[in-house]
Amino acid sequence: MTVRRGRPRVGEEFTPAPQFQNLYFMYLILVIVLAFLWWWIVVLLLAPLAVAVLVGIPFLVGFCFTAYWIPKYCSTIRYTMTENEIQWVRGVWFRRTGIVPYNRITNVDVSQGPLSRRLGIASLKVQTAGYSGQSGGVGTAELHLDGIEQYQELQEAIMECVRGKKPMAVETYEPEDILKRILEELTTIRTLLEKPS
């Protein structure tokens, strides 16, 4: 299967843009500067050097682990648009997969923060009818397509596929079948009424 980074076509697998990995590294640096570095410098200046080193070692290990994990995680993310659904897979140690049928999609929102805007990428939040996520309810996105460079084109491509499908509620309701069943019931009732007692 071909992996591409442009506008996806039906049946082709696509991945986040390379800038998505850079975005995670930028978040890591922000966390280090805002949540750790400022108070660790205070500890370094006011406490003995041994205390500053002991306090800094766990954070250094955490930083190294996260810096190792980010490229591994980003390389596992894959999306595929088929004729009837969007398939996704991600995860380094715990692999998560999912399928979102087009006939359940109600909306596709674009989400873009200041850093991702600067990198030219965005996330698409695919919302579905009746989806109630574990952490939220109505309005919660069932699928996040993260790190997409041509996000407007992907949004249009998904909505084109959605427009070509009947909504799930309509698909289970077939007027012809109901009329046929009503006619059968009326015929059965008529037969029973005309039957001599």
C-alpha cells in the first residue's frame, strides 16, 4: 500500500506531515522551560549541588525518554480512506486502531493552534452521529487526524465521501420495506376477517 503526504485518495494510506513531530518537540521544550527549568535553576543556586543533581536526574531521564518516544509514536500513525470509511492506527507499545464509516460522520472541524499554524499543519476532528466518547459526550470527536499539512483539501475530500453516503439512520429505514410490510399485515387481517367463523 502506498503512503502519501498530499491529498489522500481512496485506498491510499497517508501519514502526518513531518512538522507534526517538530510540533511535539516544541511542546516538550515548552514544558521543560515553563514547568521545570525555572525552578531547577533556583534549586541549583540555593541548594547544594548534590541536591540539584538528584532533583534534575529524574527530569533528564524523562526528557530523554520523551525525546526517544516522539519519533517512534509519530512513525506509527497511519490513516486510510476507503470507499466506505476512514481507518486509523497508532501507538508504540499499545496499538490502537479504529474505523469511522462515512455514513456516521456529521462534521469535520479543523483545529489549529499558534504553533501548528506556524508549522503549516492542523488537526481534523471527525465527529459522528450518536458518538459518546469515554471522556465526553455530544460534540466529542470520534477521530483526530493529526498533523495534516493539506488539511482543507482533506476536509473537502472527507465531506465529498460523506455526501455520497446515506446517513446511518436513513440507511436502516427503507420506506419500500415498510409499505410492503403494512400491505402484508393488512392482507393477513383481511384474510382473518373474511374467514368464516
